[in-house]
Amino acid sequence: MLRVRGLGKRFGDTVALADVDLDVAEGEVVVVIGPSGSGKSTLVRCIDLLEDIDAGSVELDGELLGFRVDRRGVLRRLPARRTAPQRRRMGMVFQSFNLFAHLTVERNVWEAPVRALGEPLAEARARAHQLLERVGLGHKGDAYPVQLSGGQQQRVAIARALAVRPRLMLFDEPTSALDPELVGEVLAVMESLAQERTTMVVVTHELQFAREVATRVVFMDAGRVVEQGTPDEVFGNPRTERLQTFLQRFSAAS
Amino acid sequence: MSRPAPGAVKAPDPAPATGVPDARDSRPERRPWLWVAWAVLVVLLAQLVAFVLRSDRLELSVVGEYLFAEPILDGLVTTIALTAIATVLGTVLGALVCLARLSSLAPLRYAAAAWIAVFRSVPPLVQLLFWFNLAYLVPVLSIGIPFGPSVGEWSANDVITPYTAAVIGLSLYNSPYSAEIIRSGLSAVPRGQLEAASSLGLPARDTFFRIRLPQATRIILPPMGSQVISLLKGTSLVSVIAMTDLLGAAREVYTRTFEVVPLLIVAILWYIVLVAALTAGQSWLERRFSRGY
Ligand SMILES: Nc1ncnc2c1ncn2[C@@H]1O[C@H](COP(=O)(O)OP(=O)(O)OP(=O)(O)O)[C@@H](O)[C@H]1O
Ligand SMILES: [Mg+2]
């Protein structure tokens, strides 16, 4: 469903991504792990068109994202307004939630379906309410984001991303900004999504989650995909030294 | 919320005598300087009141006589109208200039920067005089194709009245400030908010009007309020181009009656009332736009 080929991205002199290939099939839960600065966030941000890519290509359901091929066969970068329909097919959950601070929780969820998909307001509100129930926050629709705990805000953010019926959900360290006791409630929601076979790419440092929920684990280092496989392969039998060091440091820390 | 009566504040239940310190037995810390400050304030106020009551030059009766006199109220209406029109036009112009400054098209950005540089450099008094005397520079105003045929022509002398000159001058003077205030508000909206909107595939228009602008408004309002208040006071300059605003009306009266100070006090009182009204409006708006923060 998602196909990333030769993806490259640099920030000035820093190479954030170099020649990254990644395939995600329908219903897969791909967990991306790796040390800080290895390019995990940059990868999901490039997929979600939040960064302009420098090399390679990203395709979703066979459609090239962020570019078009014009009549003469020249590749042209699409302006932001033309990529909106493509972005709608991916839902992104940010480390810092990024809920719209001036809108109520419920409106955070229905704003995009109404404005972007043209859903009738009543329908969109009903669905927003359903989605909020589903993340356990049906009673918080009228609250403003500041009035919620971090874990609750992140669950709203998940509901908001789901509201545009994305084909693919992207998570960039969704629990890293949370107090330890709030991490579980967010992971539980993500796990329930995985059980319903939502296609997901998840960047996280929660290795336990990766072990239990991932269909595939991708290990990145220095902007490259170094190793990937099932959780058993990656955690049970790391082949590269870099992954071994990473896992050792991690188990030592926890 | 009103404060509870003093009786309710003082320990409702005395703490049981256990020998352990108990917050219920505490009293507020002594604050001797508080009383000194109050005393100084009261003395100063008393002096002011005594000065006002004793002074025969203040002529409070004259103040009372003219406060609601018709020429003064006419001038007041002119001041309010000028402030309102120049605020609206200046803000609309400022918003356009600001959008041009943030545009991806370089010529628009340069034009906006030049606009801001020019209209912010020229003092408001000079602008009023300049626009009032526009007919000397451009005797005929015309609309049409640049360097080509024109669609309509007007004599500048007919178009430029004191009123239009005042509106043009004040709006133009106001526009660069509005532009910069709006720009600082728009740029202060956290990037994550815009990323979330674009990630949801919200169309650019909706992202701007439903996410960016409402959040920027919260940041824009306080400086914009000060700007409107300065503009209100700036309207007092229009008397140099023969317009009868609040100050102009007061001047017209005192050049006849020589009651200069009482009439200036009439004008001062009205300016204070107007600014108080603007301030109230501003805090109401600020409260409305700070929901969720
Ligand atoms: N906006 C930016 N400007 C400049 N450099 C950037 C930017 N974003 C990322 N980088 C650089 O790109 C590299 C990859 O960053 P990225 O955020 O993708 O890492 P990460 O794997 O998500 O790390 P972490 O686990 O700390 O979130 C880093 O060296 C980082 O400094
Ligand atoms: Mg990151």
C-alpha cells in the first residue's frame, strides 16, 4: 500500500535520510525504532508531506505523493493546495499532540471532515462523538484541550486523525511527551486500532509495544534502514552490531 | 467574585489545642507599608480634589455647560467616525499589506516592505497636510489602464475635502502598524498547529481562517487595541486641515469665549470616556478569543 523508494532528505549539511526503502502492506503495523537523531521523525514527516523530500519517491496505493508528472513527462512538485487530498489519506499523530487550542475537543475532531470532506455537520458531529467514545473520551467533547491531561489530549488527537478516514495512520513518538502512568492508555488505543487491522507506521521507544503489536519492526540508524523483520527476528536475533548495541543500551536503561 | 465578609474570613472553627501549629490559628503577616501607601494616596487625592474645588480658573460650571453642548457633541461624532473609518480602512489595508509581505511572490513582498517603510516614516501631521494638498501635485485623478486610456476623471480639488484627506491620511498612517501587528500575530501561531491542519488535509483557506487567524487574533488584540487608542488621539491632528473634530470644536468655542482651560477639560473628559469604552471593548474581545488558553 505504501511504497518508499530511495528516499533522501537533508537539512543543510545534515543528512537526515539516505536512500530509505520501505514497504507497508495493508493491515500491517510497522514499528520504527532507532537511536535519537536517526531520522525516524523525518521519515514519517516526509511520508505525510510535512517535509519536502530531496530524493526518491513515496507512493500510496500506487499514487505518487507530492509530485505529478506533466504532459512532457517532467516531474513537478505539487503546491501545498494540491496535496491536501493526498494528505487526507494519511492520519498523523504528533509527539506534542498539536490539538487546535482554540477549538473544543469535539470540534477538533469534526473540523476536518466538515471543511475538507464536506461531510454534513450533524453527521460529522455524530461521528466525532463516536470516535471520542471509542478512545474513551465521549464525555469530554465540550472541553478545551488545555483542560485535558496529556494522555487524554493524545487520545483526542488519534480520534481527530481517524475522523478523515485515512488509509494509513502515522505516529511520531505518540507517548514520549507523556507521564509514565499515562502512556498505557494511549498505547491501549493504538493496540485496539491494530487489532482492527488499521495500517499503521509507528515511531516509538516503547519496545514492549513493538514486541507485542508490531507485524514488522524497522531499525534505523544514521538516516538509513539498517535492519528489519518480525519482532522475534529483530529483538530475538539482531544481526547487525548497531542493533545489538541499541537493544543492549535500551534494556540496560529499563 | 465578591470577597466574603470579614467575619467569614476569621477562623470559622478554632483549632483544637493540641500544641501542634495549625493553619487555622494563623493571622495575615503585618504589612506596615501598605498603610503608608494608602495614606500617601489619600493625601494626594485630597490635594487634587481641593485644587479642583478651590480653583476659580477651572470654571467647572463652564465645563458642565459645554460638556453636552451641540458643537462639542458634533465634534465628538466626527472624532468617533474618523477613528472608526480609519481603523477599518487601516486594518483592511494593513491586512492586505501583511499578506503581501508573507506572499511567496517576491514583487508583492518588496512592494509591501516599501509601503511599510514609507508610511511609517512620515509623521501623521505631515501626511494630513500632504493629502490635503494633493490637488497641487495631481490636479486630475483618473482611473484607467496604466499609461493608456482612462475610464473616469475627477478634479482632485473636488475629491479631496478635509474629510477625505483626513480619512486617507489617518488610514494610510495606520496601515503599516496594522500590517506589522497582524504579521507578528500570524507568525506567533505555533508551527505544530499549522502542521496538524495541513496533515488533516484541511484546505489552505480553512487552515487560514479557522485555525491560524483565530489563534493569531488572540495575540493581535492587545497591540491592536493600543493602536486604535493612539489613532483615536491622532484624530485630534485633523484640526490643522480645517476639520472640526472634538478638539476642533472645543477650539472653535474657546476662540470665541476665551474659556480655554474649561473647554480643554471638556475635550479631555470625552477622550477619557472614549478610551475607557475602547478599553472595555478590548477586554471583552480578549476574553472571547482566549477561550481554550
Ligand atoms: N527542521 C530541521 N532542521 C535541521 N535539522 C533537522 C531538522 N529536523 C531534523 N533534523 C536533523 O535530522 C536528523 C534526523 O532527525 P529526526 O528528528 O528525524 O530524528 P529522530 O530519529 O526522530 O530522533 P528522536 O528519537 O530524537 O526524535 C537529526 O540529525 C536532526 O538534527
Ligand atoms: Mg523524533
